[in-house]
Amino acid sequence: MHIQKTESSGGRRRGKRQSAKEKELVGFDIVADHELDLDEVPTRIKEIEAAMKEAAEDLRFEDAAKLRDRLRSLEARRLEMV
């Protein structure tokens, strides 16, 4: 079921289902992130940023916050390893 944009929704998408990739990113495992090689971290950061923005646009703020926290953890790890 897809709900169309309306004036009352402020032009934001609502009712959009999560993709399998986004579900995987939201249901994250920080330990798995710390097992990534340093050269894999930038790609994962881009994936998480995209999923976080999509979650916020879909008004799934809890998911967006979880992704933000995960993003911060990865960025801190990247800075520690450089």
C-alpha cells in the first residue's frame, strides 16, 4: 500500500516501506562495523548516510537517530585509524 503525498504531510513521503538494505542498516551491529577494513569504512558511511536521510524523509525519526549514532561511531573509528 502506498500513500500519496498530501498538503497536510508537508510534501513528505509517508507510508513507504523500508528496503532490505535499509532494514539491514537500521538493525545494525556496531561490533560488525568495527570489523570492517579501513578501506571499507567510507563506503559503509555513504550507505548509512543515504539510509539515514531516507528514514528522516519518511518520518522514521527513531531509525534515523539509530543510523546517526552508527554513523558517528564509524566516523570516530575512521579518525582513530588515520
